[in-house]
Amino acid sequence: MNKFLWPLAGFIILAVFLRIGLDLNPHEVPSPFIGKPAPEFSLPVLGTPGEALDKHFSPRDMRGKVWLLNVWSSWCVSCRAEHPFLVRLAKEGKLPIVGFNYKEVRGDTEIDASKLGAEAERELVQKRARAWLAQRGDPYQLTVLDIDGRVAIDYGVYGVPETYLIDREGIIRVKHIGPLTEDALREKIMPLLEQETRGKP
Amino acid sequence: MIAATPFLRKTLLSVLACCLLAFPFAVQPKEAAPLADDPAAEKRLRSLSEEFRCLVCQNQSIADSNADLAVDLRREIRSMIHEGKSDSDIKDFMVTRYGDFVLYRPPLEGATLLLWFGPGLLFIIALVALRSTLRRRDRTLAAERELSPEEQQKAEALLRAATDTPPKE
């Protein structure tokens, strides 16, 4: 009997591991940023047509607020799926969302950005970002432009869309990879937000 | 072999020519090498980026991947080499951003003990199991070789019968 039980036991153990593996997402890498201060940056803010990119935003400007930093791009297909949810979230007004436009032109495989000059690229980035927001609604308090993707590297961005929840002290509390959904909001973000608002003096 | 029609031959030739012509141009623009004049630095970049996992296509290193992020990270590493940063500075840069996951050689710590020693442990378990199985089999074989008194008697009787009555012609 023993002879037959051993392979069965082995099979059951293997099956349990494989079952657990089914639910794991290898693209959800634990972020080393949780509990660490959001890296500082200063990036140009997307303005209205004709406006120069002289206004800058830094995470420091949001001190005292709990907010979301949402990394997006108009070439990113999942961002398209995520966008209506962000628009709804912004309408509910639970927390401010800052848009972080990631490599709008350079990241688009259909454009050869190396042929564009810096000025032309800046123009195109603004035009495309504005068109996207005009067409699909603008859930953002403001949108910053990371044209070359350097700041995104400091945030460890590796797949757009990504969303960070940053607390009043400027500490990153949650990093969500992939489109933000109702479930993710309820399970990951709302509990922390409530905890933060309760702790408000 | 079936002779190719002139049309087919021409098409094949032109496709081949296109491939040969297009190839170098298709590869070049992605990888401009600012340090190409510094082969030592390029070599260091290569060996360093082989140690890091690309987070987009996770089974490739940053050296091998052509994902946009890998290209950007190679650029960052290149500029850090240029600034004279040490290998451990560059490793820290990667780990603070992407965690230990980015390292193909994860550090030895509590959570990775099983990862580092698991295979060795499995090997030892397998050796012990093999030894005990072999021993058990040896014992049962030895037991089978010995004849019980009845079997002994039976065997002797058979042998006697065989020698007493010679086979008929």
C-alpha cells in the first residue's frame, strides 16, 4: 500500500503548489518603495494649448494630502481600459489624482522619436496628451510629463499603468501595477485612506 | 528538384536582398553606443547588465532584452559607469528601484534560505531515500536466497529423484 501512497502524496503536494501558482501574478513584483518616501522630482505640467511648459510640479506640493499618482500613456492599451474608472473616481472626489504621463512619444513603438528634435517631441507629447484627455475626460488634478522616462525609473515603473498611493507625509503606501479597478480600490486603497482620514487631527 | 519559375526565383532573390539590406539598419537606431570608443566600459556594462533581470520580459537579463525599459536602464547604467560609479553603487541603484527581484543572484537572507539551499536539501533527501531503498531491497533479496527447512527438504527430494531415475532415451 505504501508503495502506491507515496506517488499519490507527491502528486497532491505538487498539485497544491501548482494551484497556488495559478493565482500568482509574476508581474506583480513586490515594490521596494512601500513605506518609503516618494522620490522627489520636478516635472513640467501639461498646460492649455499655446502655454509654455514653465510650470513645474513636485510631490512636495501635495504634502498634507493623501493622493494617487497614476502613470499613464496614450499608447498604453490597458490605460484605455482603466481610464473610465479614473474619471468616475475623480468625480466622486475621494482623493486627488495626479497624472504622470510616461514617455508619451518615445514609448510609442509606432513613432521613431530619434528623428524628432527635442522641441518637436515636446510639442507632440503635449498635443497627444491633451487630445487623450479631451477625448476621454480628465480625471487628473494636473498631469506631469516625463518625456524621457527618467523620473519613472526612480519610481521603479516597469509597466504602465501603475498607481501609487502617497500619504500626507509623502510616504508611498501602495503600489498598484496594471489598471486600477473597483476591487483594487476597495481592497488596497480605501482601507488605508480611511485609516489616514481617521488619524487626521 | 522542381525548377523554380523565373518569377519565383526573382521574388525570392529580391526578398533575400531586402532582408540583407534592411537588417543592419533595423538594428542600429535602437542601440546607439555612446561608449563604443571605450570597449572596457562597454564590457563592464555588458557584464553588469547580465546580472539584472528585465522586469518587462522576466526571463531575460537587461543585457539581452530589447524592451524599452531595458534600453533605458542600459542607458542609465552606461551613464553611471561614465560618472565613475562602482559596481555596488549600480547594484544599489537597481535594488532600491526594483527590489531584490531584479537580481539574478538574490542575497542570502531568511526569505531566500530555501531558495539557496533547497536544491541541495532535496538532493540529500533523495540520497537518503535511495540508500534506504537499496538496503531494504538487499535485505529482502537476502531473505529470498535462504531456503526454509521445508524448501530445503523439497529441493533435496527433487534432486534425489532426478539422479535416481535417469532420463529415458
